[in-house]
Amino acid sequence: MSRGDIEHRNNLVNGNPIQDELLWGTAAIGKAINRTPRQVFHLISTGTLKSVQKKGGRHVASRAALLREFGA
């Protein structure tokens, strides 16, 4: 995985630090949900993946939001 595919952010929940991992690109998103980049693009195009946004021409999603969306 390349350096630009994942970004970590430190947030506080109830005073405790947590890491929210951002996945950049359909390949990184696909690895998180066990899908190919083409399948991820289809899920985005049909509106099935609601947690994915497009920033600067690239798709980005929080790993936690994806897992919540898939019921994991």
C-alpha cells in the first residue's frame, strides 16, 4: 500500500484518543471491504456505498464508516 492511500487522524472520544483511518482510492477501499477496485467503483456509482466521498478527484472513506455500513 502506498504512503498516500491511508491517512491517520487522532480524535478524542470521551477524552480518549482514537485513530480514524482514511482510505484513499478505490483500491484501498476495496481491500478494507474485500472487493476489487472495479466493484467498489460500481458500489459508489449506484449509491450503495454512502460513506465514500470524492475529494480532489479521489475517492476517500473512513475505515470505521465502511465497516459500520457493511454491518461489521
